[in-house]
Amino acid sequence: MGRSGTNLLMNPFHAGTRWFGAVACLALVAGVTTECGSTSGGRGTATPVPMATGTAAQTYTPNPTYTAGPLCYASGTATVPPTYTPRPSYTAVATYSPAATYTAFPSYTPAATLTPAAGAAWYHEDFDGSSPGVGWSTGSRSIVNSWRIGGGPVYNGTASMGTSGTSGGYGPFEDSWALSPPFAIPGSSNLALFWYQYFNFSAGGSYDGGLVEISTNGGSTWSVVNPSPGYAGNPIGWANAAFGYGTAVYNGYSNGWILTSVALAPYAGQTIRVRFHLGSSACGQTAGWYLDEVAIR
């Protein structure tokens, strides 16, 4: 900018800017000197405004100036959660009513070690009385287990151990047994196991039957024994639930009660258990197999 431009701004009384200077001079406070002159100059005399005197009641101290922090703006796209739909009201099912109370087979209690007595049976079980079959139990690898005490034919007394559990006989595809308590056979013994048996497998032809087994290791393994009289029936003609084709068994019909025995001399000095093992097919079932008056002598 040139010098003439500066004079125009600095000199309020310039011909072109007198109106500006007049306004500016009127706004001056007394005691302040400007380019327009002193307080006594100009077109009139300014009267000084007296200052207030005294002591302020209380100095006001304003609160610290609040400085707002930076504004934070969320970025991205907001995802609105889906509308909540409550589940339907829960309706409880009918109250469960348990089936009839299950009565388990009596717990197995091994018999005490037996000692032979002269002139008497070393062991005897007739399945009669108030506590029949002490130490005996039954088992099955099939759904059906027909072995029971009572309910079938008897040789002597009021009851026997037999397969009377399925409508008076055994069931289809059955693999089950009656199991004796353990017998500690004395050393150098000539004892033998005796029992009376009745069987009727006639409806099953050569497909159903039973055999006798002995275990010397508490039932971990079993060996088939050959009683006397032996397995005179037809061998298994077709594999059933328990035995393979050609297995020698008691089958057919015994035509009454038969006294049967197994020598125990091979087991002297050992503890044995005896198992009467039944197997069936689906070809028809009859009364099955029954034991009575079991003794060791």
C-alpha cells in the first residue's frame, strides 16, 4: 500500500473521512490521547466520569472454563438385534408312575466250607422249606431267563429248581442257567454230585436242550462235563441262542425223573461251581428242565 493510503486511515480529518473521525473522537474516553487531540480539544469539552469508590463485597471468581473433549463418532454400520420372540409356554408331561416294584433275586451268600459227615450227604438241597436254594442263583445272556424255584414239576417235597418262568416253560432264543454255590472239594476225595432231573424239550426237536458245566475259577471259564446217564438225545441240529451245531445236550423228553451224577474226584482239592445251562431256538417251547434233591456224597 502507498503512503497516501496510510494517511487516509491515520487522519480522521481528511476531506474524504471527516465523518469517520467525528464518530471516532466522540467515542474516546476522557484522559485518553489520540490523534484527534486531548480531552479538551475538538468541538467540545468531555466531562470526566467519576469512578466508583469503596470495597467490593466479594470478589467473584468464575468457575474454570470447561473445555469439551473431542467428540467421538462411531463408525461402521449398526446392527439391530432381531426382535425377541419368547418361547411358547412349557407344558409338563404327565406325572411318571413307576412300574411295579422290582424284587431282585436274593443276594448271593456263599455257603460255608462243607465238611463230609459219615453216613450223611456232604451237601443236600431239596429247594423246599422257608429258605430254599441257599447260595443258588440264576443268570442269562438273553432277554429271557426262565429259571425259578417252584412253579414246576417236583420229584420230592413241594418245589424244584426249573424253567417255569415263561408261561410254565422256557422261552424262545433263551441262553440261561441255574448256578450252584461254590463247593470246596476235599483232597483225595471220591465224592460225586447227584441230582434228579426232569426235562421236556420235545417241541423244539433237536434245536433246544441243556448241558452241565463246571468251573474251577469262580465262573471265569466253564468246561462241559459228561454226567451219567449221558446226553442221549440228538445233538443240536441247528445253532441256537447258546450252543453251536452238533453240541451234545439233554433234549427230547426224559419220560419222568432220572437220577443223574457226575464224579468229582478230578476236582479234589479245588473249589468248584456247577452250572445247568439251557439254550433254545424259536422252533417251539415246552416245560424245559427241572432239578430236585441235589446232593454231594
